[in-house]
Amino acid sequence: MTTIAKLNRPSRRALMKSVGALVVSIGAPMPLNLARAAEEAGLVGAQPPLTPDQLSSYIAVNADGAVLAFYGKIDGGQGLHVAIAQMVAEELDVPFKAVKVVMGDTDTSVNQGGASGATGVQEGGKQLRAAAAEARRVLVELAAEKLGVPPERLSVDGGMVHTGTEMAKSVSYADLVGGRYFNVALAWNGKIGNPLYAPGKAKPKDPKDYKIVGQPIKR
């Protein structure tokens, strides 16, 4: 039975393809200047290893702009699918419905421990929040390079990065990712399970700025 289960289990790469994630080979043609900008912003064609210190282990952007959040816990009736999706959507500035939480499979997510009591959000949610904030930082920096605008002048609404005053100067997350994975190292604390924490350079939002977290969304 174990052998049969392994044969029928889709890989992380297959899962991403099945939901429309942008997956291309390293040798896919790309303009030199955009390729250089992507490299500097931390995007690559080859999938980095599934380890706690990689941003790609937690967040992926699909071809249609939707977001995959890889969550290493399970929902035991606490409504974690909704809570984690809210946290990721909030930090990335995308609609709640644009986030799909993939959980409970060590083939697609790192080990974040159990989800009893408050650990689902308090521990596991803290990590996904930090990862989503870092993904937003990377994408905004890439948008700044593409649009020729300093990152601090850019805003994000619904997965679209723009200058605010010049809506003609805008680019979507999907266009920015361009078929690559995040290749960004996180400051992992070296722990597995509930204590795992691997933040990036980005600072998550101040709770006073929340628009999605805290809203009564049905499970």
C-alpha cells in the first residue's frame, strides 16, 4: 500500500503545474535586462530545495496571479485554511480568494509541527506571514527595476504593483515572476516543528493597516 501511495502521489512540481503555476526550464529565453533584474531580485528558473530557509518553500505565484501558500500543518477544524489565507493575502496585497493554502503533506511543505490549540496561527501563521511579506518585498523590488521607479514610490493593490499617481506604470505579480521560483534565503532559526521561524528582510504590516486579517470570512 505504501508503494502504491507513493506512485500515485503528485510531486510539488506537478501540483504547481496542475493549478497553473508558472514553471519553466532554466534555459527559457528571456530579455537580458529582465533576466538580470530577476536574478538580482531573487528569482530563478530551477526549483530550490524544499528546506525551511527558502522562500519558495512557503510561497509561489501562479500564471494567473493566484498565490499558493505551502503550510506545514493541518486544519483540525480550527478554520486554518481561512486564517492562513487571510494572513498571506494581507501581506501580499492580493484578494483573499486569490490564495490557495496547500497543507498537510510533507512532499509540498516543510515540517511546521502540529496544529493543536493556538499553534496553528500563533506559530505556523507567524511563519507564513513573514514569508508573504518577504515575497512582496522581492516582487516590489523587481517591479521597481522594470518600471524604473524607486521601490518606496510603489504601491500594491490586488497583485498589481503601481506608482499610484501614474496607473499606466504598473505590472502584475504574475508578469514579474515570469515563470521562475523565488530564490531567496530566509533567516531560519534552525528549528523544526512549532518553533520553526524563518523571516526575511521585510517587516510585516502594522496591524492598524490590516484590511483582510480580522474580517469575518466564512470557512
